[in-house]
Amino acid sequence: MKEPLFGTYTPSIDQKGRMSFPNKLREILGAEFYLCVGYENNYIAVYSPEEFNEYCQKLYSIEGEVGTALRRDLLAGTDKQVPDKQGRIFLAQHLRDYAGISDNVTVVGALNKAEIWDTERYLAVKNSIDPEAKKAALAHMVL
């Protein structure tokens, strides 16, 4: 993994489905990156080419019908993006539909990938995790 992705950003999305992708994340991701469905909670996952290749290798290692089905489900709608001169990217309609994105967008850095969320969904998922469970998960780490 290159430099970790982190931070929370709330860019606007225009009627054409374009959004300004945060500069700090673009600097780490590079000149191009991949947008695909996030498999846990209906968000758009954003990977650098290196991280996307690693993700694909992990998917490729899942054998049988389940592996084939997962590769189809998770990669069929993948979209390669190169930000324009204003730092905007286009969120394809099928990805916006999957993530439930209409107006308000939240972008978060999540170490090896960025995540693009509908803001209401992001807050609902964020607030649904028990704070004590988070503390317990971190208890074994030396911070």
C-alpha cells in the first residue's frame, strides 16, 4: 500500500453526475483510478491502479461458481476515471444508483481505498456501529 488515504470530504455533485474529487486523495491515488461497487454497504469504492490490481487478484483467488459470481457482481460496473483539469470525475448512473447518491455526497479515505457515499447513508452506517464494539476491536492494538 502506498501512502494511506484518510479524511472526510463533502464535495458537491452536479446534475450531470460530476463531482470534484478531493485533491488530497487524488495526490495519493494518482492520475487515474478505478470506481467500483463497495461490497459491504452500497458505496462506491475508489482504488489506485495498484490497489485495484491487488483487489482483482484477491477476487481471482476465490474459486468456483461463487468466485465467478462475485467477480461479475463486483467488477461488471467498474469505471476507470481520469479527473479533468478542474479535478472532477464522472459518477456513472449505475454507480450512483447502487450507492443511492442523488445530491449530498461524502468521500472518506479508508486506508487503501477511498469511499464515495450518499451522505445520509454514510451517517446512518457510521452511527449504527456500537461505540463499545469499536473500543473492544481496538483494545489489542498499541496506539
